[in-house]
Amino acid sequence: MRLIASAGVEPAEMHRTFNMGLGMVIAVPAAAAADATAALASYDARIVGGLVPRAGGAASRIVGTAPAP
């Protein structure tokens, strides 16, 4: 994507044309999140959500905790 952008494609066109989603998601235990983020800092890693159990034994759900930059 950086190569395409460096050729002069505007950000709005990039978002319109390509899937500009998260790319890769790595799930780690909450206690390891800070260490994982630090280890992957050179890749602009960040915490984007967490897995939250539901009451009554229902399936867990993912809850976003940080907006994309």
C-alpha cells in the first residue's frame, strides 16, 4: 500500500478502492497485551479491542477499545 500511495494515489482513493482494514490481528491474553504491543512497536501495533464474556454463559463478544489512527 505504501508503494501505491507513493505513486501519488490520494488517501481517499486508496480507501475507496482497497480494503484498508486492520491488516493483521493478534490475540493475546490481556496480561500480555502491553508486552506484545511493545514487541511489535516497529509495526505500529496497537490494541484495538478486547474479548468480553457475556452474562449467563452466552458467547463472548469483541469490544473495540481504541479508534484507528
